[in-house]
Amino acid sequence: MKLRKDFLWGGATAANQFEGGYLEGGRGLSINDVHKGGNVSTPRVIHETIHEGDYYPSHEGVDFYHRYKEDIALLAEMGFKCFRMSIAWSRIFPNGDNPEPNEEGLQFYDNVFDELLKYGIEPVVTLSHYETPLALVKNYGSWRNRKMIQFFQNYCRVVFERYKGKVKYWMTFNEINCILGNENPYLQAGINFKEGENRIDVKLQASHYMMVASALAVADCHRIDPEAKIGCMLLYPTTYPATCAPIDQVMTRDAMAMTYYFGDVFVRGRYTNTCTAYQEKTGGHFTMEPGDEKILKEGTVDYIAFSYYSSKIEGARVTEFTGGNMMRGGKNPYLETSDWGWQTDPIGLRMALNQLYDRYQIPLFIAENGLGAVDQVEADGSIIDDYRIDYLARHIQAFKDAVEKDHVDLMGYTPWGPIDIVSAGTGEMKKRYGFIYVDKDDEGNGTLNRSRKKSFYWYKKVIASNGDDL
Ligand code: BGP
């Protein structure tokens, strides 16, 4: 089996890391506007007041808000078939609970989608990528509160109605499973823990509300635009047993449960034995309302999107740990490590595709992948990013193997940050993923000018050959 003829080659971004214009067009603040980045697993320092003159990475992003035409022209030049981006919820509902949406915000995304469609690029839109409106955190406690389901549903209905016919591919919550995997689910759920709080109860309750909200979004999307496809979005942490000791197999299975916890509900429409076992093992409790089971059952997803950057190991004797996007794990002695401590493992991507497809048998979408690296600008302005080409080529080969040899059904591939953007994990600019360089440093200095890296021309060739020419 070959890659689909209509395979969705593209790239992926998120509004809070990319868009900027944080106070323009009637936009309200989101959770990412009030901190300065930092380790994802520790509580974020939330600034009640934004100090003028201080640098907040998310405020400007890389200014897609004003440069979208130039940026989209560059993506089109590479031959993009799709472009994954998120809608900033607080651009549409500045406080999250406003009675009416903000027309200027809606118009901005109309302009962006029209520009993409002009070049035949399909928008792939994440409804919530680490950008819960801040007012919902302050006034309602964010996803601790069941009222969030209603606010999210209103927002989704508005954008489904508005962009019907323009947006064919949707995703609900970015990397939702990190709620259980991360110490502190600030980015995913807008929650910083309070002293003495029962953390697992809060996590399970927030997860439940978000899964109900996601299922309602799926059902609404199908009703409003039967042509559209809507998926969930998981971080997929391929996990190997550290040794062949049987206990390591059990630990590996247990570690994966926090991902399948969500996958099972999204695809099968119910809490499965894996979910119940996870709840029991963690001693967590949450409440469900009558009707929730029906909502989950009627809102199952069309496809599974997932991010994959690296793998990890589990085992009773693991003592050395490695970084990773949002979830850390045991270090694998057989793998190389990036400058940020993430381990490179293309075979882990093939495993991810096989494991997900074996378990769920619905189409898959690689929504994120890539190497965060420091780029060197040469005297003549060129950027020779062979390390990035090497990383991506090996991962593309791995997913081609999954399709061609293992017969996995894969819809598309959108590597992370095709244009350099702000890091979600650290707030840095120097950690770059792009084919397109952005002149900006960690303190926010720079012209924001865009330039093509070596990988730009390479990826263009990859897309033109539908993955044959790596
Ligand atoms: C994922 C997030 C993205 C993103 C990416 C890379 O977990 O969905 O928002 O930024 O990881 O991580 P970082 O920016 O920390 O390098």
C-alpha cells in the first residue's frame, strides 16, 4: 500500500505560540498571555497584571496576525496540502462566557482560511491548543468547573457554523492526555493546583468534563457540517519495557494507560477496563451526571491525531530519565538525544502508528513531529539545517514503512512549527523547528523577517514526490 494520493502534507502551529496580536481585534487574554514560559511540569507563574516593558513570549508570537499573507505564500511555495493551526478561543469569546462572539476575531480567521484556500491548502484546526480564556480560569476555576462544558460548546458551535465548508478537518483538545501525565495541567486544562488539593481527583474530574465537551463538539460538528471530519489529539509516548523482566512489561502497559484512558473514551465512546483500572490504581474519584454516558457514546471521533517526538522506557530498575514534550520518561541507552534532552527514535513512530491502529482501527494523523534545534545563520544569510532534514527524513521513512509494510491508514503529516515559533515548553525562540527562519531571539529582539532554510527546499521536494524523494 502506498501513501494516499491525497495525503495531507503540511505543518502545525498553535495560535498562542505563533499568532501574536494579543490585544488586537477585541481579543481577550488567554492562559498563555500571563506567564513567561518555563518548565511544563512545574506550576506556571501567573502574573495578575501584565507589566509593560516586560517580555511575554506569547504576546507577539512571531506575528502571524499581521503577516499571515506572507507566511501562507511561503507555505504554498513549499507545496503544502494542509496547514494545522488553532483558533484562539479568546479571540472569539474574549471572556469565554460572553453572550455574543467577537466579530473581528471571527473575521480574522475567515481571512486566514480564505488565504489558505486560495492556494488549495486545507486548514486543519485545533479548537483548543493551550489557550483557555484567562477569564474562565479566574471566574470559574477553568476545567474544575462543569460550566466549562457549556462555554466550550457555545464556542465550537459558533466556529462550526461560521467556517462550515471552509474547514474540513478539526481537532478538539491538544494533547489532552498530558492532564494525567503532567504534574501540573496548566497548559491543557488551565489548572494550577492549590495547597492540599487532591490532585488525582481534580485531574480525573477535569478530564471527564473535557471528554464530555469534546464529544459534544464531535456531535455538533457532524450535525452542522456532515462533510467535516473531527478527531481527538493525543501525545503518543511510545514506551518500551527497559528489560525483558515481566514486571517491566506490566509497568510499560500501566504507563500507556494514561494515554489509552482518553483514546478509549474518544474512539469507543465509554470508559473501558483500562480506564477503570487506571482510576482504581490511582485511587482517584470523579462524578458523572446522568446523560454523560450517552454524550460520550454519541460523540466518537473520526480519526486520531497525535504528536510524536520521542519514545521512553519503563521498568523497575530505570534510574536515568530523559526530557520529552510534556512527558518525561526513562532514558534509552540505544538512542541519541537532542540538545533539549529529547531522544530521537523514528522506529518509535512506526510503533506508535501500529499500536494505535491495532487498538482503534480508525484513520490516524501525525499532527506533530520534529527536532527542536539551534540554527546558525551563515554570513550570506543561508541556514544549513542538515540535522533537521536527517531527523525528518528518518521519521517520514518510518511512517511510510507503517503505511506500506504494515498497512496502517494514515491521513497526513504536519511537522511542528514549519515557521519558527515560540516554544511551548520553555518560551524560547532559539529552540527552532522551522523550514522558515524567523529573525527573533529569546528576549524578543529581531526584525521578525522570514527566510528559507535548506530544509525548505528539501521539504518542497518531499511533498512534490509524495514522500518518494527523501
Ligand atoms: C507539543 C505541543 C506544542 C509544541 C511542541 C514542541 O507538546 O503541542 O505546542 O510546542 O510540543 O514543544 P516545545 O515547544 O516545548 O519544543
